[in-house]
Amino acid sequence: MADWLMFVGTYTRTGASKGIYAFRMDESGGMTQVHVEEGISNPSFLAIHPNKQRLYAVAEVAESSGVPGGALISYELDASNGSLKRINQQSTGGPGPCHVSIDASGKFAVVANYGGGSVCMLPVNEDGSLEPSSHFIQHYGGTKVNPQRQEKAHAHSANLSPDNRFAIINDLGLDQLRVYEMDLDAGKLKFVEDSSPKTAPGAGPRHFDFHPNGRYAYAINELGCTVTAYNYDAASGKLTEINTLSTLPEGYSGENTTADIHVSPDGRFVYGSNRGHNTLAIFSIDESNGSIEFVGDQSTGGKTPRNFAIHPDGKYLYAANQDSDSIIQFEINSATGELTPIGREIRCPMPVCLKFVEMS
């Protein structure tokens, strides 16, 4: 196995975290901290440029550098040692940016502002620096099925299609996956209403992942504690529901919200995190039609697993337990999808987002 780096976005709001952490992964999957990048508030979500030489982090705040709204910050990434060097930052136009993706050409970043219920697109220069937003879109409304969480729009993730044509924005407040066609010449997003499915009322769609075959996609619904499987039409960007299942075992009645979702690299399983139940829900995928079946769940060994990541070779999964300051390593059973704790705990304050980069 090649050497890898794992970058960890965190919340700095309690003062325990200093910013973005970098760990070096050894052949057994163990991690050693090699760098901490300070000077950023709440770098809660990260994205890696396609050239692996840049890292982008949202600053999940209401105001940055005296400007209303959060920010996106660009860094030079040294893949030989995990160090970061700040390039510049730009406003995301709305408060509480919580998710960012870089398009496959490396020319644009797409950001979801949770607090503001908005989306912005920012040009990326060849040197990795960011230009001011080329397009800003405000979502309006809110289903109010959950009056505390759905009082207005809350864009929660910005997910780009495998062919780099569409951006899928999961809006928790609107109970909708909003599909936008990306114009990479003009730096614009065009809403494709007919391709944008509504979820069950009160579901609260949050994160999203495509199947490796590009024909299916999976969304985790934070408030409804469910996962929905979709057929994906690459020509139109249309998402059509296949089936929806609970992330919780039958009989569980405690408090819970879901957070993150990822499909295994081999396309056989999809995992979702439960905050409250503090588990990873495991689903098998019928690759003939994309439907899912609940396999079981695995404790994350900590509190509030907000995010997790599967190593690109599919052997290990790492769960970030935000409220117990830990990242727990699991081995993936490729036949059953089941997760086995390795018995190794990586200490990191308030971990929120995990991203892998192969070392150079």
C-alpha cells in the first residue's frame, strides 16, 4: 500500500481544535499526526483539487474578515509531508458554509451555505487561488414540517456528477435534491426543476454519494434518519427514487440524526452515520437495480459520528466522532460489508471531515 495522508477538518468553536490536521497513514492503516494548519475558524469541510496540490476549506461562520457570510480558503498542499500554505480566501456570500466540491476540471468550487440556504460558484485560478463568486443562488421557502430545522432553506451539500455536468444540492429545509446544470464557460448554475426530486416530508436530505457505475446515487436524510437510493439519468441529471430505508434498527426510540454517506469503492455497500445511536448503518446494494437492503450497524466507538471516510482501496473505514475527539479505524469485510474495529483510536479535537491524498 502506498503512503497516504488524511486531512481532517474540525470545529474550532470550543478552542480545543487549532484548525486543519494532517495525519500520515502507514501500511497497517495507522495514523501519525504530521501537521496542523492554524488560523481558520471552523474548517468543517474540505475538498481536494484534482491535481492533489491544493486543498480548499470552508470557514463555517456567519462573518469572515469583516464581511457578512462565511468563506472558502485555498491552500497549497505539499503531498510529501502534509503541510499547507494559505493562498487566499473569498466570501461564500452566505452564512454557515458547510460543504464544498471542486469540479473535475479544477476550475470551479461549488459551496453550500447551510445557514444562509444558498449556493455559490467560485472560479479557481491555475495557481489555486480563488476569485470572487461568479454565481450566487439563494434558495427560498422551507417545508416547516420540522419547525425548528425547516423554517427556511438550508443547503447542506454540493455534490458533482461523475461526468462533471451537474451539481446536486441537498437542501434540508426544502426537502429537495436540487439539480443544477453547470456552465463551466460562464461559471453559472442552471436549475433543472424536472430533474430535482422532493423527499418524504420532513426527511431533511443532507449528504449524497454516487455509485461507481454512475447509474445510481444515494442520499442520507438527516431528520428522517433514512437513506434513499436513486436512479440517475446522466443525460438530464434526473434522479428517480428506487427505495428508502431507515438507518436505525427496529425498535430504537432514542434521539438521532444522520450525517454522512459513502458508497464502497467496489459498489457493493453503502454506509451512513447515525448521531445519537452513534453507529454506522450498513446497506447492501443490488447492482442490477441500485436498490438497498439493511445489513446491520456498527458502533463507531465514540459520540456523534458526523463524518467518515473509506480509504480508496476499500480496505479501511475511518469514523470521525465529533464529540469524543476521536477517529476510529475499521476493517471492511468485502464479502459482507461488515465493519471490524481495529482497536486503534486516533486522537483529534472535534473531527468533522476526512479527506485522503496519496503522498508524493
